[in-house]
Amino acid sequence: MSDRPAAGTGGERYVPYSERTGEQSHVYFTRDLSAEGLRKAFAKVSRNITGKVSIKLHTGEPHGPNIIPRPWVEALVKNDLPEASIIETNTYYEGGRYTTEEHRKTLEINGWTFCPVDITDADGTAPLPVNGGKWFTEMIMGKNILNYDSLFVLTHFKGHAMGGFGGSAKNIGIGCADGRIGKGMIHRVEGSNDLWSITEEEFMERMMESAKAVVDHFEGHIGFVNVLRNMSVSCDCEGVAAAPVVTPNIGILASLDILAVDQASVDLVYALNDSDNHALRERIESRHGHRQLTYMKELGMGNDRYRLIDLDNGGKEISAADAVKDVVPFKAE
């Protein structure tokens, strides 16, 4: 008999809104993919982003083509968060961000030079408790995460080679865990020589437990924005090797509820025409990525039902189908 927990099932299946139960959260939406659109979205989740502020952002591999445009983030920082620091951790895989020295060079290449960037595991690690998890009682993070009072999670929503999709929960679940111990706990079966030996539902659950440790640590002083633009099926960790973008741009979503913002992001992708969402939908389902959402709900991290508020039209409540009805189908240039 093994003492290992059993992973959940069903991560390959999209759960329609009509099958969800529970309370509703607010998710704000704008089609304005610009610096001003980002600032508009941030304003809806900024009220408790106080004290010493960190911004968790995937800064990308060298010359990454799909990351959130640097000028958008620079405008946000200079106008709304002038004392904030971007936070990152070193990577689990070898590449342009594997060591702190390499990481610093990549940050300069990609233009993240307009505010401090704190590589939080550069000088060590710290544990954060995982409350109610089945895989972990604690997750090992970059220790400098403890130096901040608030966290703004700014995420480029896209596909992911192992997670199916990368939203806010992936951004902090993987992105705050330190590059060697914490990320290894999520990705690798203890004692295995395969660095990537944990996949599908178990991987999603481990990643979500790590994300929960971060959300719980900031106790309400946290907000989430997902940018649905340049959505390759590949994560930004693949840099210039990322698969071509074939999914149309949609807009920006913001919420104080991590589950709601990631669920709404998936819902908007699924509301696109089949020809426009096929690649990303297949990536999510083939990796059993929907388990991210169902497990967040089981962990009590938020609601998968929400009111979608249209910031472009006076705060009117709309459906996912309404949000994407005027999306321009993707055309390769």
C-alpha cells in the first residue's frame, strides 16, 4: 500500500457555467489592450494593494515575443505603483533565467530596467504553510517574498506545455516557488531522475497548493489581472521557441478572486469560435488543465461563478459570449 495521496480526475473536461454551483465573484473586463487598459483593470483590484508592494510578473526568456509589453507595465508602475518591485524566481530548467546572473542579463535584454526587480530566491528560501493541502504542508519560496505587504499578480494568460494553460494561479504557484527546491517539489516525484515526472491532475493539484500558500500569505492584500493577448499554446518560458500564436486577442480581466479570474479567462477562450480556440482548447484538455480550476474550488480559493463586468460599457454585466462577440478572428500575417 502506498501512502501517496490519490490525484483527482476530470481535468480533461471543461465544466460549463450551467453545471457550477456556489457564490459569485466580480470579474472586470476591458477589450482595451493597451497601457491605459491595463491601468483601468488594475484600478478595480488596487484598493488593498498597500504598504510595500510586489508585482509578480513573468518577465520572460531572452527576447520572448509574447510577454506583456514592457511599456504597459512601465506606465502602470510609474503612474500607480511608483515604489513597487517586480518579483521573480530563478527557473527549474536551464536557460536564460536559471542562475541569478543569467536572470539579471535576461531582465536587461527584455527591458525590465525601469523599477527594481527582486529575484526572491537569489539569497535563499523560506517556507510558506499550505493550509488544507493533500500533497504539501508547506511550500518553499524565494525568501524575499516575506519582505512585502501586498502582491499584485499580473499575468499573461496563455497555454502551457504541462499545465495546459498559465493563468494567475500558475504565475504564483510556479513563479513564487524557488528555482530548485520548491519547483522540484511541484514537478518531480521524490527519488525520480525525471525532473518532469509529475503530470496531469497531480501536477495541477501541487501547483494549486503552492498558489494557495501565496494567496493565504497575503491575506486579502492581493489582486489579479490576466492579459489575454498573444496567447500561444506555449508558455513564455519557451521564449523565441514558442509555438506561433493562432488564438485571437481578447482583452484584460481583473478580479480579487484568483479562481474567478482564471475561470473567466478559460471561459472567454471557450466562447470563441471553434476555429479560433481549437489549438488552445486542445492544449488545455490534453494536459488535463481544467483540474487547476476544480481543485482551487475544492481548496476554497474562490468561486468559479462570477459576474462579468464590462468596463467599456458603463459597468454592464455581460456573458462570456458577449465579451468575445466582436473579437477579430486570428489571421497569420
